[in-house]
Amino acid sequence: MSGNDGAVPGAPDRTPRWGLARVVNDSMRPGLLPGDRVLLGYRRTPRPGDVVVARLPGDVVAIKRASERRTTELGEPGWWLLSDNAEAGSDSRRYGAVSDDDVLAVAIRRIWPLWRRAPVPDSTGA
């Protein structure tokens, strides 16, 4: 994923409402492909099954699927984040649950390429 993570920690009123991200690898195939551009909602609350942008360990910002609510190793509320293509990406199976504060945005719609413009697909690519 590339682009600015956008969220302003501790200052939701200064966090932009919308943003864009570009998919850069195969971890979210078949639904999202390298080069796809995705519209983000920074003020949306994730739900299980949503595609989100999150800060992973090592300050890597990535697009992942919010699978379920879990508690982090520090006891904080968080999310279990998964790649749709497990063979091509690192996710919570490697890093553990990601805290709520590190889930930065919810992916709303693929906007590029134009011929693939549609709501962000589920894990089957539908």
C-alpha cells in the first residue's frame, strides 16, 4: 500500500474524512490487484469483514481484511487482520492482533482502474 496514512492520532476532528491508497502487492488477491486505487474513509468504524488500512509492526502501512475482534498482547482491544491471499502477505498470523489505534481507515470503493470501479470486494473477490 502506498500513500499517506492520513489519520491524526488523538485528534479525530483533524483527521481527513477521505483518502486514497494504492495496492502494491498480491496480498489481497483476488479482490484487489496491484495498481488498484481505493477510496478510504478515515472516520469510519471497521466491522468484521471490512478491508482496512492499518499500521503493522515496523511502521508498515498495509491493506488487510479485518477478520474479527481480538485483544492485543498488551491487553488492548484490537483486530485480527488477514491477507485474502495468505501466501503473498504478512498479517496477524505473523504479528498478532493490531490495536484499534493502528487501524487507520476503512476501504470503501475501488476507484481505479475505471473498468474495475466497484465497492471493495469480499474475500472471495465478489
